Amino acid sequence: MLQIINNLPQHVVGIYASGEVTRNDMETILIPKIQELKNRQGEINYLLVLGTGVENFTLAAWWDDLKLGLTNFTNWHRIAVVTYQKGVEWFTDLFRFMIPGKSRGFSPDQLEEAKAWVSGEEI
């Protein structure tokens, strides 16, 4: 399930993932919010807080995530992923070499730092 994280600056989309994440979650929550932000300001600042393991994303959700990433390839400005899975945090750090924008992984105890970083407020 995906839920919108409120109380973030208007130039940031924040999503909390828990339990199973499906194509319906992607199509009704994540994709519309990302497109709305892109249409409003041209660049995308995205905070993803993983309260579930990546293995709980369905194949269709992964496919939609891949399409979203490629469709908006040049619009990603900052991507912050908060996760307890060290492999995902590590991959997010490496992902910055594959996109024009910046990406960074954070552990759950760094949530406030992740919010500040994705908002452009370096700590």
C-alpha cells in the first residue's frame, strides 16, 4: 500500500510504502502525484519511505515504477529513499550515477535528514 506523506514542502512528493505494493497503488497514488509535481515545476523531488521490503512490490508495480522512472528520466532532481534494507540504501546511493539528478539512501533513523536533503536544505 502507498500513502502520501503530508507536511512536506510543495516541491517534494513523499510516499510511504507498507505491506504489499500493487499496480493499483502506483496508478492511483504515485504516478498522479509525480506527474502533478512535474507539470507544476518541471523537476521532481521524491521521498520514498519503505516500511516494507522491496520483495513486497508486485511485478506489475515494479514495471510501472520502471516506466515512471524512464518517462521522467531528465526530470528527477532529488530522490531520497529511507529503508531498513541496506542493499536498497546502497543501490540508491549508486543510482545517482545513472540519472541526471541526485539520489541518496537513508536509514530509518535518518528520516528528518532525508526530508531536509530532498527538500534542498542540506544538513
